[in-house]
Amino acid sequence: MKQYEYLWDGTAPGWVVICVRKQELALSLVFSREGPSVQDIKAIRSVLPEYSLLSAIEVMSRLRGRALVGLGSFESREGRRIVAVCREKGLKVQEFVQDGSVYHLFNEQTKHALIIEDDLLAKEVLETALSFGLPVKELEA
């Protein structure tokens, strides 16, 4: 930690924590306990690129017995678009809003960001900087 003390001890002024606020949507398709129906398979193949190249039989065998199929996490605008298209095709979609905010150490005077490639060390430096009262500036993504 000693090598990063300049962030909060005042020897290098201008350092702040930039918090880029963004939300992500984790999406899943919801089916009955038996899995998707034939109509669901048709809709899935028309909506999701990863299934469009597969035959209906292949999709059915992959999803048989699955009541929930995760689609992944998406930036909120893209996630809402995917939800709308799925629902338009008659698919049931479950949405979970996730905090996808990211934090950066940034010097407002020099306009430089501090990049620490070791994720654990970066987290520890950020937490220490916050505990010493480094100012936080929030941005919306």
C-alpha cells in the first residue's frame, strides 16, 4: 500500500474516485417445468442468433426439461430491446437488475487514470483510498 499513499496523503493533489453508474439486466427465458414448447422453440430460433443455426430438434434436445434458460447480462438499453423482442414473440422473460457500476482512480488536474492490472490489489487500493476520504464523483453511463 505504501507505493499508493500519494493518492490520499496530499503529496499528489487532484486524485478522486470516479464512479461510473450503470445498470445491467440479467435475462432468462422462463418455461414450464417440462421446458419450452414447440411454439417456444420456434420463437427462440427466430430471436436468438445462437439458436437460429440449429434445427428445432437440436434446440429442443438442448433445452428439454429446463424451466429457466439464462441469456446473460446486458447493458440496460440492449437488455430492454432483447426483452421487447422476446415478449413480442410470446416468450416469457425474467429480468434482474444488476449494479454494473465501475470505479476508477483519476487525477482531475493531470487528467490521468491509475490502472492497476492486479484486480485484488486494485480493489484494496480503491477501498483504502475511500477509507481515507478520497472524494467520489459519480457519472451516469
